[in-house]
Amino acid sequence: MTIKNIKALLFGTVLTTALSIYTIGCADDPSSLGINFIPPGDTTGIRVFDSFTDTMPIKSTNRILYVNTSGSKNLMVGKSGSIEAKGLLLFGNFGNDLDSATVQSATMTLAYNNYYYPASSSDSLGQMSFEIYKIQQYLNFSSITADSVNSSSFGNTSQGTYTGTPTADSQDVQISLNTSMVKDWLEYAADTGYANKNYGIALTPNPGTGVIKSFYSGLAVISASVRPRLEVIYVKNGITDTFYTDGSATVSLVTGTIPVSGEKFNLQAGISFVNVMEFDLNRFPSTATINDVQLFLTLDSAGSVFTNQSTKSVFAQFITDSAGLKTESFQFNGGPYGSGQYMLRLISNRIESPFQRWLVGTANYGILLASGTQNTALDSYTFYKETATDPAKRPRVIIKYTPRVNP
């Protein structure tokens, strides 16, 4: 064979091999090995599951999950429909040298935070009225929730009262407090063995109040000029003097009744009303790899209340125990998506999708949906659920997944 013929043969062999490799790379259905290396954003071999056209039963259940609001800049007081807010406040930083003093006057100053619920202009002008009662037992303000107190937690003798219509941001409201109660606070600060403890006070709305309004809370990050303040004029050793403190802990306790509806569920911040949404994956391929999950919810705008502090956001968490509504801390965030819809993406590069975990056998208790201002404000979101008369308004799940084969 000549050198020319040998070169021709070698060229043909190389060309045939290259064409074979190219043909395999262009196959419509990648092998199970090749699929394992498809980037999440690559649509090659990815299929789409749509609950509007495919079969996936969904179940929505409204629940109450009381939350702690001590991290809010709002100290809320008032009533609106079934919702009632009680503000708790505990003054401190009295020092230990004011025992045996005679309290001549005690004035508490609260600064209005220009926050009101509901959110109409008439509500902004609404009158608020409340009584002040002693807290009768130790309460941990940083963890307390509305379901951990009862009527015996608070006294029934008024220690101060307020009725008025604050409307301007930072507007001061001054309330005279019972001097005997404040005298006990000074004695207790000097001697923790003193019989009359300082557990704080509760601002409790009076009957007939039709609006919830907010004062600035005692958060340290808030300017001292608007935090709750206490001025005490006292006499000790024949000398009249004045003591001030703006050191305080605050928390709002909010209660309410979930609206009953056959077509909708409600997310109410501050209390809060949450929704447990469960997805039946029995007809979904158990060997799938989830690439993306989008949950679409249709908002009932007329039945929702967005306040001036609203973020218009919602979030979802993976439920680990349905009975106690225990969840993982990671949040899948969502917000407006246009045309009256909200969208949550239930997948992240930081944590595995709930759908993927359920497919591989993790207990499926569903996800918990809540308002984005759950611990800070009172926004109320009303969404249509799976029983809505209009099918187009029902929750919709779109899942992009890659089919797999068992190894």
C-alpha cells in the first residue's frame, strides 16, 4: 500500500469517528448519564408539569400561628372588626437609689407612628381609646405570643387612660400614670425582693374603638426622641427632682378570627393567619429531578388590606410538623407578578425544593404561606383557593423537571 493510500485510510477513520461522536451528541433523548450534568437552566430534556392541565390535587387550610412582635417598630393598640391589639410596655433603667422617694407625678409620653389599620383615610383620622392596666406576672417580651396569656395575666384597675386622635407622625401623646404604681417600680428597682413587682403595663383598647393605631415601640434602633418615655417628678430627702427614662421593652399582642370562605384563604400579619398548602404528588414521576417550581396565587384585591408599611410580599416555609406548625427557617419569597397574581419560586440554590424532598420520601406536610410583614405589621392578603368557582383563579403550580431513571 502506498503512503498516499495509507493517509487516505487514516483520514477516513478519523472522519467516521468524529461523525459518530457528533451524532451521539445531537440525539433527542440524552442518556441517563448525560442528563445528570444538565445545568438547572438548560431546557434540554426538561419537561413541564402544569397543575392547570395535569393532575395535582391541592388542599388549602387556614390556620392561626401566633407570632411575637417585639422586633416591630409598632406598638399597636385598638380594635377593627374581630381583630384586637393590646400593647405591652415595660419601663426600666430606674437605677437603684430612688427607693423611699415620694412620687409627685409620672407622665408617659408615646409618639404616634402614623400607622393605622384598616388603611383608609377615615381610619387615619379615627379616634383611639385605651386603659392602662398592670401586668400581673412575668412575661418574656422577646418571645411572648397572644395565646400565652389570659385574663389573669392583667389587672383590672386602671392605672391611666387615653382617648384622642393622633394623626401626625411623631406626634406626642402624654398620659398620666398612677403615682403609687410608679412608686412601686422605683422600690422594686432598688430591691428585687420588694413585694410589688414591675412586670410592665398593658395598653388595652376600650369598647367602641374601631381602629388600630400604632405608637413607636421601644426598639433600641429607634431614635430616643420617639421611643416611649417616662418622666417622674419625685421628692427624696426633702429635695424635689425629676427622673427620665426611655429604656423600655415593648410587644403587641394581636388576636382575631379567621374569615370563613369557601373560595378564599387569608394571610393576616401580626396575629397571624397563615395557610397550609398541600400538594398531592402521587401522579408525579418519583424519579424526577426538580429544576424549577413556580406557585401562582390570585389576589382578591377588594378583600385585602395593604397598610402604609406594606411590603406586598409573601413567603413560604417547609413544614416539618403539621400538628404544631413547625417549619424550617428558610423562606421562599414571593410577590406581585402582574394581572392580580402573586408568584413564589419554590426552589433555591441554597436549599432543596420541597417538591424534590417529598419525591424522595420526606414526610409531606405541605408548605406554610404567610405575609411578608408577619412579625411587624397588620397587612391582610386574601387569595383564591382550589375551590374557587372561577378555575382561572385557583392556585397554579408549574414544575420544570428532568426525567431520570433509577440507577
